[in-house]
Amino acid sequence: MKVYKLFLAGIFVMLLSVNLFAQEKEMTKEEWQNEINRLTERRIALTTELNSLKTEVANLKKMNADLKTYDACIDELYAMLGAKKADVDNFRKQLTDLTSKIDGQVAPKADRQAELDAMKKNKISALPEFFDKVQNQLQRKLDAWVEAPKEINYTVVKNDNLWNIAKKKEHYANPFAWPVIYKSNRDQIKNPDLIFPKQIFKIPFLTEEEKSKYDKIRRNYKPAPPTQTQAPVK
């Protein structure tokens, strides 16, 4: 409809221009006829162009009617992978969780690599939304992750005890974690109350579960009230 209106406007402009031209200059009959012939040819050309545009518009409308909705296209794409929307949503959530772990370097690194390898094998990872992140970005982050050693060594000095060793900031900063050191060095420690200078103990790093466990023990610890001595009898 808009194209048709533009066509009529063009015809009107041409007629108006002829009228103005005629007013400015007195035309002979031959000149009038030539101008009419020219405008007639122009009208035919414009009519042909208009019909062509109408045909093109009709074709575009048909194409638009045949197009699938976005959701239908997405469902078809998921079906090609043998997945449903719920599967893709779950994959997206797993990827978000794994990304957080890798960015935070939540040890052990081997577990994060195993999780990423499993996601790489999932066909859903081929979707454009996930492909580069799963196949490239996260692997580069894992490759750049230099994992700290699982344990360090500590040489006992005079007046040391397991409580104070565990309390050191460079170790656990939590004295209640001393049993971890004891269990890791049972070959040297027969009695946890008896350790000796120059002994070399392994100080393993705490897992997240162990940190939570001993932090909870420390928070819940309530020291025994001081012993009250009886006032002397007068």
C-alpha cells in the first residue's frame, strides 16, 4: 500500500511539473505531444516497477509466513544433539559452577580437569553458546593453574607441640586441626603429647571438608571456667 501511494505521488508530481512548465512557456502542439509521450513512457516504466515491487513484497510475505519461530528453531537444534531444553539448562548451570571453581582454583586441580573433560564429551558443548568456553577458554585456565604442593615439611624445634604447630598461620591458623598432623606422621609420633626437636613432619593441606570441620570445632569451643579456690577459714 505504501509503495502504491508513492507511485501515485510520483504521477502527481510529474503532472504538476508539466503544468508549471506549460505556464512558464507557451508550448506548440508538437511540444505538447512530445511531453505527453515522454510522460506516458515514464508512467509505463513506473507501473512496471510498481508491479515488480508488489510481486517482491508478496514473495517476502510468503517467506516470512514459512519461517519457523525462534523457539522452534532452538528446539530443532537441541533435537539434533539428542537433548531437550532442560538438559541444556542443566549443562549451563554445571558450566557456571565449574567456571567458578576453576577461577577460584578450588583444589584438587585433577578433579576440575575431570569435570571439564566430561563436559567436553557432552554433545551439548557443540552449541555456539558453549563451544569456545568449554573446548578452549577453561582449558587454558587449567593449563595456567599452578597447583600448590599437597603438603609441606616442618622441622620441630624446642618447646614445639602439635597444637602450636597447627596454630601457625603458615600451616592451618587453627590449633584444633592438630590431629591432621598427628595422623600424617604416625610413623614418628607414638604419643601426640611427645614430639622432639629435629623431627621432620609432613604438614598436609586441609581439604575444604576438613577446613569446615575444624573451623566449626573452633567456633563451638567453650573453655572450661577457671577453678575457684575456697576462701581460707578465719
